[in-house]
Amino acid sequence: MTLERVAPAVAAAVAAVKEDRLWRRHLQIAEIGATGRGGVNRQALTPEDAEARRRVLGWAAARGFEASVDPIGNLFIRRAGRSPTARPIVSGSHLDTQPTGGNFDGVFGVLAALEVLEAVDDAGVETVHPLELAIWTNEEGARFQPTTMGSAVFAGALALAAALATVDAHGVGVEQALAQTLKAAPVVNRRAFRFPMTAYLEAHIEQGPVLEAAGKTIGVVSGIQGLRWFRVEVTGEEAHAGTTPRARRRDALLAAVDMVRALRDLMLDATDTARFTVGRFEVRPNSPNTVPGQVLFTIDFRHPDGTVLSRLGDEVAAVCRAHAGGCAVDVIETLNSPPTEFDPRICELIQAAAARQGLPHMRIVSGATHDAKYMAGLCPTGMIFVPCERGISHNEGERASAADLAAGARLLAEVMLRLN
Ligand code: HGY
Ligand code: MN
Ligand code: MN
């Protein structure tokens, strides 16, 4: 479409974005898995996840949008364009959350994309390309590792069989949980992995303090920092806490603590750039008077510089072994994701539209990872950030304002239509 013909259609669709509808939908999704402390526990492929899928599918069906699902449960909701064969312009995120999650991480990207499809519908704009909402399975990786599992399988970065065989801490597998989810939130149409897209856009809260501190409404995301995940299994020997001399002990807990302390020292940098987290630490048999025989802990290591990510990440196993004492140690890397750069043309498009809409904006690299990471390898991809209060996320206190969410959705509407 020429700029003149784009402008009226864009203006009509942007004007049709409804802040109250978008906000009300956040409140409705927030009810599903609500913890009663202001946050939500809606982990991947749980009944709560299925209920949230069902809720969004209901809103889509009311509009006559067509739904489809791929073999790992990624959901796609399509508003048809004039050309059924044109590659869809896709936008989305995830509905699953952390165990003590907030009500905007992922959900905003899903509801902003749905809001765009509805606003374009309300404005009576006929696009050439189909517009699609994507809802990725298990973005968080809290219940089933690794994070961004659904988009990784879609993009071919993770084998479907390996993902389906993954089990949670209770031994429940993805395959079984996915079957239950699809039974609870059925979708008839099947979709292939890696279907061609014109472009992929993801709207998300920043999950950090930068935009708020800079007084900006919009982050034009230039890329995502690198990320490496490890699982460390330390095996010693159970023993009696009262009778076993120190010299005869193979204490898995003390060894694991030494490893974590040494890893923290390895990752310590004067610029506070590296991100090192041990989020899960399980002791077995977890009894006060038995020397721990087994410890399992996870490592989430991130850095924006690919060479540093490689260099320090490659030292993790050696550092663990050097502090194993008399214990055995297994270090399994479950994710190695180098830094991602988004398409400069998409970034330019987002930036120009933010300027046109008079939205204070800045370029930003994402500290959090997102499904857009894998789309960047398949098609022109970009992200739009809006601020969250005090940068708090992966926390029940996560907050964003209705006005910022609507501003992000209006910007998303313009960018998607200008790609049409
Ligand atoms: O871990 C992440 O960066 C994402 O929020 N799941
Ligand atoms: Mn997210
Ligand atoms: Mn998250």
C-alpha cells in the first residue's frame, strides 16, 4: 500500500485500539491462577494454562478469527487478509507464568496482538496479508526446562521428541501435559512448524528499570542478551549426622555450596553486566539428621557479549569439578543461546512509528529472553517494550499502567499495518 493509502487505514486502526478493553482482558486473564497475593501461578501446560488458552480462543472465536495449533501446542489465531497465500504478519508472546509471576509478563504481548486484530476489524481495514496472534507454549521454562521451549521447537532449535520427553519435578512429561491441555482447550486446525511469516513482532513489558528511569514509554528493542542454562547434579553419600566423622563424609550440600560460591566469584564483574542466578537448589534426602547425599541446582547465566558468554560459560563445569570434594558431579548444559540482534529495518519502522505517534522512546537491549529470539532466525523480527513499575518482574508485584499498555498496542498496530 502507498503511504497515502496506508495512513488512513493505519490511523483508523490505531484509533480503534481500546485501552479499556485491553486492560479489562488483563484483569480477566489475571484471575486464572491468581495466588491471592496480587500475582499469578499459571505454569506451562497446567489446567490454569489451558483455561487461559480457552479464554483467548473464546474471544477470537467471537470475532470469527481462525485458530490453529502446531505439534508442541503453539497456538495461532488468524484474521484473514485479502490474499490467503500471502505470508502472515505475526505478533504474540506467552500465557504461561513463573510460580510467583506477575500479570503482564507474556500476557501483554498476547493481548496487545489480539487487540490489534480486533482494532483492525473494528476499523474495517482490509489487509493484504493475514494478521496472526501467536501464543507460544512454555516460554517461562519454570516447570519444564528450558525456557522458550515452544518457539525453540517451532524454529527447529530443539527437537520435538526431546521437548515431549521432558519431565517436571514430579515426573510428569510434556507429552502427557500437552495432551491434557489440548483436550481442555481443543483446536481443530493443525499448523506446521516454521510456516513462512512476513514478519514477527512481540510486545512485552521491559521487566527491568531502564525505561521507567529514563522516562520513556517505548523501548525499541535492538536485541536480546545471550543466555546459558546448566543443571548441576552433585552426588555424595547419605550418612548419619551424629556418628559420621567429617573425614569420612561425602557431603553433597557442602560441595554444592562451595561450587556456587566459586561460580559467583567467576561471574563477578566490576561493571555489573553478567547475570548469574541459582534459582533452583534441591537437597536430598532433605532430612535434618542425614548428611545430604544429593544436590541438584540450576544455573542461569546471561551476558550481552557473546565472547564473554562463551568464555565464562565454558568454565562452569571445571569450576564445579574443582569444588566437588569427594563427591561426583554432573554438569548438563540445557540451553546455550547466543546474543540475538533484531532486524534493523523493523527497529527503524518501530522507531519511526513511535516518533509519529509522539511516544517518548529509546533503543534498548533485552535482559530477559523472549520467543522473538527464535523468530529472528526465521523472518524480520522486532520487539516493543513498555515500562513496568520499578522494573519488577518474575514477582507478584509486577505492575504496568493501562495507558502504557495501550500505547504499546497502538504502536504495534501501526507497525503491523505498515508491514502489510
Ligand atoms: O527468563 C526470561 O528471561 C523470561 O522472562 N522467561
Ligand atoms: Mn515473558
Ligand atoms: Mn518471564
